[in-house]
Amino acid sequence: MSEDLPKEALKTVIEALCTPATTPNGFDARADRWREEALIAALPALLSRTSTKRLRGRLLMHADERTLAALGPVRPIMFEAR
């Protein structure tokens, strides 16, 4: 994933990478495999640039145990008290 990606585009990129590939005829297995490979490749960069709990959760939901272990410690999200 390019580090040049504007912060404003992160939500759109994450949503696209986390949404199953479909065609007018239904599910597209080959495109979905490419989507998943792109997501796994971009996961470290996306996690390091995303602080929104919902988006981080969406990313982590798609990672398997081996991918999560390879990421190492992930920066914690700080929450403000309400």
C-alpha cells in the first residue's frame, strides 16, 4: 500500500478491501482471492495508519492467526472517557 494515500481515503480503501468481490451474477471467487491477498499485504500499513476502532476491527476480522502473529504488537487505541 502506498504511503502517499491521503488519510481521507483510508476509510474507502479499508471498506473496499474488506467487502467480498461480487459481480452482477453473484460472488467472484478469483477477484475475491485477489482482494484478500491485497488486504493481507496492506494490513500492516493500514493498521499503523488507522485509529478508528470500527475500521481497525474490520481489518483484524479478516486476518488469520499467522498474519496477526506476523504483525507483532499492534499499537493500542486510546479512548477518551465520556
